Amino acid sequence: MKNRICEILNIEKPIIQGPLNWLTNAELVGAVSEAGGLGVLGFNAGQDEILDTPEETKENMRKEIRKVREITNNPIGLNISPTSSPIDDVFTQPMFDLMVEEHVPVAIMVGNLDTEWILKFHEKGIKVVFRAVNPTKKNTQEAVQAGVDIIVATGFDEGGTIPAKAIGTFSMIPMIVDASEGKVPIMAAGGIVDSRSAQAAYALGAEGVYVGTAFLLSKESPLAENIKNMAVKMTAEDLLLYRTMPAYYRSLPGDLPNKLLEMSKSGATEEQIYKAQNGYIGMRDGMLFGDLTKGFASFGLGITFINKIESVARIMDKLVNNTHN
């Protein structure tokens, strides 16, 4: 299904695999791109420890990019997140340099909208997909004005860092589509795992889907096997929703997630809960290492409709074809 998103990204199917922080590697990203979507390397792709310097992170990412190229020659993307203060932004410049050096054609800009960086990427022929953590009509219009190529509308149904306002995916999509006035294509994120949810997103004006949970539960995903096996037995009703920085997280139940939920209910501050979850290290411990005594395991509400571990190619088929099983 060719459309504006496919043309902009030079891909066959309008599907982007979310960057997923610790939970991407060359195998997963290569499989998504080879199947016709856009695989994206997250901040800590292929790592299980935090590296000491931005230069080490850059070189690790270079290795993952080259591993992906052994799997596919199709386009891939890299996750960037410019900070509001250039002094504190030690990672965007090295990642930009790397993308130029390794000919990575797409930047997934998450968080702050940075017009200066958008111009820099465009000068090198790199497309920019913008995903606000908290999508609004205002920041959508600002993104259009800034010249981004694609905008992601993320609803409260998503896993990972959940938006601060409880606007469900299928209310969020038309709001952001209308705000963009057709000037920039919109992708839908949050709870989209199969043909039904993808078709609903398209009916509301989205031109593509941005998918995390479905790919986490693929054969190629680096997610811990015990977490995969646990997740396919769960539904949205089983997920725990708790307050934390910057707003909310969901998790499978477990020793630490149960404690975080209790802290949330008892009035602990978001800062206290974030510290107790070990920040983003908690995602690594829970999902990459499979230890829910030290970490959490975050998924979107589409988990209800995933009941087995399948290949990325099969998941891609489900997202574009009228099949649910």
C-alpha cells in the first residue's frame, strides 16, 4: 500500500518500528526493514550496559548499523532526542555525524521539537519523523511550520512513556490529523498491533502506524524470553498503571511493579516513584534481563490481541492485510 509515508521514507509499507530504548538490535531492526517497514535503532540498541561516553555510544551504534546492513539494504532510522539546552545535549551531534557517515536516511525525533536540528538533517537529505511525548494541536502546528516530514500521533494506549493526558489513540488521531490540515502525513501510535487496529487508524486519517508492543513480542526481539512468555498470556486488564516521571507507565505485574503501583496509590511523588523504578535502567532490568524484582515490563493496550510469539514478517502481514490470527 503505497502512500505519502512510503514515498517520503522510501519504504514499501507505512509502518515504523518504535525505537524502544534498550529493546532494539540489528536483528529486530533488520527484520522490520527487510519486511518493508522502517526499522529504527533505539538509544541503547544492542547494549546491555550504559556506555561511558557519547563517542562509545556512537561507535556501538555504528556496529549495529553495519550489522543491520548485513540483513537488509532497505532504509532504517535512528532515534534522536534533542534537549532544550544545547549545553546538555551531548548525544545529538554524534548521532547526526554518524547518520551522515553511515548514510542513515531517517531521524526519529522524540520529545523536543528542534527547528535548528530539523534544518541540519534536511541539509544532509535526512528525513525527520517527529513524535511529541505529549501530542497537542499546538505542537502539531509548530511541527508543520518547522518542516518535519512526518508527525506521530501518540495516544494513551501506548506502552513506554505514556502521554500526560488520558486521550485514547482513536481520539488522538483525528485531533492531530485535523491540526496538521493535511500538510504533513500523520502516523498513529498506541495499541496498534494488527489489521483491525491499523485499519481503524487509517479510517481516522492516519497514513501509517508506529508500532512497539507487537514487535517486542516477535521472535527477533531481544526482549527476555520469560517476559515474552508472560506477556502473551496477559491482556490490558492485567497491566498496572502507575504515576512516574514524566507522567505514567504501565507494566506487567511483578515484585517491583506491584510496589510501584502501591507507591502511586499511597501518594508518593512522581520523582520518588521514578527513583524506585530505577529510571530507564528499570526497563533494561525488567525487559532485557527479565527481572521484575529490579525492573518493570512496559507494554501498550494492544497486548490483549497478541497471544503468540511470531516472526516480524508475520506481524507485518497482520498489520497490512485483513487477517487477525
